[in-house]
Amino acid sequence: MELDLNHNEPTIMHLDLNSCFASIEQQANPLLRGKPIVVAAYTTPNGCILAPSIEAKKEGIKVGMRVRDAQFLYPKVVVLAPDPPKYRNVHLRLRRLLNEYSPNVVPKSIDEAVIDFSGTTALKRGLVDTGLEIKRRIKSEIGEWLLCNIGISTNRLLAKLAASLHKPNGLDVITANNLIETYQKTKLTDFCGINIRYEARLNASGIFTPIDFLNASLQTLQKQVFKSINGYNWYLRLRGWEVDAIDFGRKSYGHSYALPRPSDDEIELSKLLMKLCEKMGRRLRQAGYFTQGIHISTLYNDGTHWHKAMRLNRPIFSTPDLFSKAETVLNFQPQIKKISNLTVSCYSLMKCSVDQLEIFDSGENRKKKLTQAVDNINDKYGEYVITPALMLGLGDKIIDRVAFGGVKELEEW
Amino acid sequence: MLEKINEKVSANLVYDAQKGAVYPSQILWQGKTFAITKIGYHHLTREGRNTKHIFSVSDSSLFFKLALDTENLNWTLEEVSDGT
């Protein structure tokens, strides 16, 4: 099969806020503008950097570095803790703004969105003009310090690639006319979804550049490189055809906590597990789900990890039930070692509306009403006004975070 | 240097009907008046059903994070920073 490049008019726009968390902090605090700053998970020397400002990036500071490394590169760097409510507010305002142009806006993360303009009047006006107007409106309506990159193309992959070509504050279009030229200037790892491992796999098949990738036959990609439907999907993507317009639904809820001091203390771990289960349970119930599976994953201070999932024979929803099952799973650890990172998640979700009625009352109904009453009190007076006693004394441990990747939580608001 | 304060402060609030904008114009903290010259960002936070308006503002040399509690209309100075 030989497939031509997609010569259709571009309808997809990828928008990416530059240095999102750091730029929002500079927007909020004008005294930080123009200075190298970083937002880090913790402001302590071991804290992981989540977002360096554009100025900090110029000093060589990157996402994922430790605070101490950033201070080594630029001793006067300003280190700030994250402020999730502020970032979510910017995200929601941005999404409202984008929805004025198209009803089809899909947030890819807190600072990225894909807009499909098919069938909208913006297409008539031209997406470049629309993109420039969106940039202007972000500055005037959300914050004058906020810059974004915009990429326009016929599919999501190329729109994202276009958005990465000129950082910061770029606007690029990839069409069939400049696709080859663009591929000549890029690397395989510039494609979203091709990391160094996939690059090695492509290299092993004689594919070293995006041009080689484009010229590879469907058979090579499908049978030799990817050995799956992925080969076919890449064959289409690289030519500008859309295969990624899929909306993935909610599959699981989870929370994790990096312990400041690794611990194997049963009581401490139980308390942390309870808080993780309470946070997870609140989100699960708010979205109207029960769960039928619990998964625990641990990272030990010797660098090893362990995980186990348990399928439940009946759906559960209350925090005490979630905790009890999570603790059962945690007790399956083959060896007691100091845990440095604890994660709990629930999967196999089902909507509350398909609740199974019971012939004999086993107390589930009363439990449901009690859980709902406790949730209502917390909704009215704030989180953790009523908590399980095991959580006493935990204070600010396991604080609010913005998850990497999808923002399902905000989609459900 | 950013410092957590969490102290009640007196504040003047301005409502500009033409622009539809609401913002604090000056605050009185520790016996000193600070004239707000720049509004960096304004957003809302929720604690249960109670809403707080968070104003990130600055004068010429200091940054202030102010919270207006909509339940009792109290102003709290949450943070101060000199931008270093």
C-alpha cells in the first residue's frame, strides 16, 4: 500500500503554555519577572524541579533536576513551591477562552490543549490568524506574562511537533507542502511517542531520521519495527492523517506519596495509606464510581520496587473499605524494607447507578449513607473536617499536587 | 525571599464599574500603608463551600498574596516576598 501525504487544509491546533507553572508565578508576582525562577515539588535541596522559567532554562536549568543542581548552575535562582489552585484557575480560564473558538477542545495536560476546528468559522478566517488572536487574548485576558507555542497541522502528532519548533512563543504550521522540509530539521525523538528506546528500535531497522521513518514501508513498520497496529498508525501519522482523535475515558484513580524519610514503620505507613485512600476515595465517589480492584506499588530506598493488584469480589467505595483492602495488598510484600514511595490506585471502575440490590441488608446501604453524609460535611466545610482517626496528626503530609499528563479531574468539573 | 505571614490586614477595595474590575488599592500591615501598584493575578480558591478571592499584588518593592474571605469579608495577608 502506498499512501500519499495528507493535502487537506489543517484543522488541528496544539497549544502549549511556555514554562507554565513558572510563568504563572511570574505573572502573579511581577517582582519575579525576567528572573531565573523554578517551581519545585519541594523547596529543599533534594526537591525535584517541575518547571523552570524561560530565564532559568537559559542558565541550563531543566525539568527533573534537583534544586541543589539548579542552585549550582545559578546560585541566585528563586525556588518556589507549587500553588495548584492558581495553575488550575489558569487552565480553566484558558479552556473557556479556547471553547469560544471550537467546541472540540481536549486538554492534554494542565498546560497543553488540542483544538479541532473542523466545521468552525475559525477555518474560514484562517488558523494562523486565529492562533495569533488566541495568543493576544491570553495576554490581555489571562495574564500579560503568559506565552504559548502554537502548532497547526492536519493531525495531532504534527500539530504537537509544529508547536515544539520555535520555543518560546512560536507559531508554526506543518502541511504537505513543508512536511519534508520540517522532517529534515528534526530528530526522531522530537516526535511525541518516540523516546530513546523506540529510537533504538527504529535504528535497528535502519531508520535514523524522520525522513527514513517517512520513507519506511508499511510492511517494515508493521511487521519489523512495531510488530503491531502501531506500525500502521505511525505510517498514517507521519503522512498527516489522523489516528489519535480518541477520547480515553477514566480508567483508574490513584495517589502516591514520596516519603521524606524512607520508612518501614507499620503505623506510619498505615496512616499514610489511610490518607492516600481518603483522597482517592473522595475523587472516586465525587465522580460517582465504585471500584472492583486495588493496586499498591512501592519503591524501596534500595532502588528496588514491588507492586501487586487485587481484584475484589464486590464493588467498594468507602474510605475504610478502600483502606482495608489496600492494607491487605500491602501486607503481601515479600520482604519488609524501607519504603521511599507509596502508591495506591483503584481500577475496574463501575458507575454507582448500576448498584446491585441485596435481598438481605448487609449494612451496605447504611455505609453508603454514612459515607455520603461525611462527604457532604467535607464538601461544605472543607477537606478533612471529618477524617478517619488514623489520619490524626498527619497535618499537611500528602499535599495537593497537579498530576503530570491528563487532567481528567478538571474535565470532570 | 518569600515569607508566610497569615495575618489579618486592613485593605481598601476598588470597584471600577467601567472595566468591571475589583482590586485592592492599598493595605495597612504592621502600622504601615502599602499602595498597590500592580495586580499580578486574581483567582478563587474553595474550602468546602466557602470561597476565597486570592489577589497576587505588589507595590514597587514587595509582593503580597492577599486573601478575601467571602464568608466574613476579612482580609488576610498570606505571603510577602521581595522577589529574591
